[in-house]
Amino acid sequence: MQAVYHTLRPVYALWQREVIRFFRQRSRVVGVVLTPLVFWLILGLGFGDSFRAVQGQIEVSYLEFFYPGVIVLILLFTSIFSNISLIEDRNEGFFQNVLIAPVTSHGIVGGKILGGVTIALSQSLIFLIFAPFIGFKLNLIVVFLFVVTCVVLSIGLSSLGFIIAWKINSIQGFHAIMNVVLVPLWLLSGAVFPAEGSPVMIQWIIALNPIGYGVDLIKGVLYSAMPGGGIATIAPLSVFITLIFSILLLAFAANVVRVSRNG
């Protein structure tokens, strides 16, 4: 019991520090919610009359089609940007003290990523309020599956952000990677436009993009309570790839810390 306490205590401390830091920055809290909301409304209303997509046998609006993609955008932005503090902490010397402390590599990664997951989940739940207004039906099962899906996906995205932030020494460099790699990954995930009808190369990119399976998983969860939906709307392949994506990145993040400490 004592060993478990000493293992979990640093995880809790790092998680608490991350969450408190985020919610003390009110502009950051507002920006994380309002940016995807504005993005969703502008594109959703702008493409409303020109976009046609079919979900099952029903034609859906762009606001409805784009909604799961915006949830993933929230998870992506929140999970990734929560790791900017990692660069700040390392430059200020805080993380050097953490590395020499009697804390396991898994404890360091776990506390940091758990903080990012908590923040990402809170923002995505706030955005879930809009789901009924565009036709999605919510019940306890859907909300539970939504929470589980967001937690698993944000673990992978937070781990990815952690790995990138650990390798980069400047916030400017982190933003550059974000704009050049991560945003295009989201754009080419089936979140903004469907793979059907796209050029073959784009279809292959979407098929190989693990974030796309996260979008598909959230879409399946949201449609599971719709008429004619059910659990069959959740693709097993999307569940499998999302789980593997998050587990592998989490393990790789812990290995990055372990190698740095041993080096």
C-alpha cells in the first residue's frame, strides 16, 4: 500500500498542477471552447446549402456531419496545447527537478497526460451540449461511450503532444510542428469532408490516418442512439485502431522519458 501511495502521489501532483494552471488562464479556457464553436458554425452554415452527405439512408446537414470532427479538433487542440507547459517547465528548470526525483518514468508521463486528458474531456463535454440541437439523441449509454471514447483518444493525442514537446526546446517550434503536421492530419481524417468522392490519394491518406478512426468512432457513438442505429454503428476496426494508437503512443512517451533519464 505504501508503494502504491508513493507511485500515485507524484501522478496526482503533476495532474493537479496541470489542471489548476489551465483553469487559472481564463483566456485559454474561453479560446479552447469558442474557437471550435466558431469554426463549426462558420463552416457548417457556410457549406449548409452546398454540402450533401448520407448517413445510413438519411441525408445529413454539414453541421451534423462536421460535429464529430469538431469534437476531435477540441481533443486535439486541448491535448496538444496542454503540453506547451512541458516546454515551459523544462526551460524554467522545473522538469529537471522532477527527473532527478524518485519518480518513475510512467509516473511523470501519467501525471502530465492525465492532466491533458482531464482538460480535453471537460471541453468536449461542454461541446456535447450542442448535440441535441442538430438532431443527435443523447442518453446515459451514449454519454458514457462518448466519455470513454474521448478519454482513450485524448490519451493518444496527449501522448503525441508529449513526445513532440519533449523533443523540442521552443514553443515556436512546437507551434510549427502543430501547423505543419497535426492540423493537416486532422483535415485529412474525414472530419472536414468525406473520403467518398475524394481523389484516390486523399482516400488512402484518410484510410491510413489513425485520427480518422477516432472521428469515425465518435461518429458511431453519436449515431448509436439514433433511429436505426444501435451498437452496430460503432465499427470494431475503429475501436481497435484507436486503442492501439493510444497504447503505443503512451508507451513510447514513457520510453522517451526513460531514455532521457538514463542518458
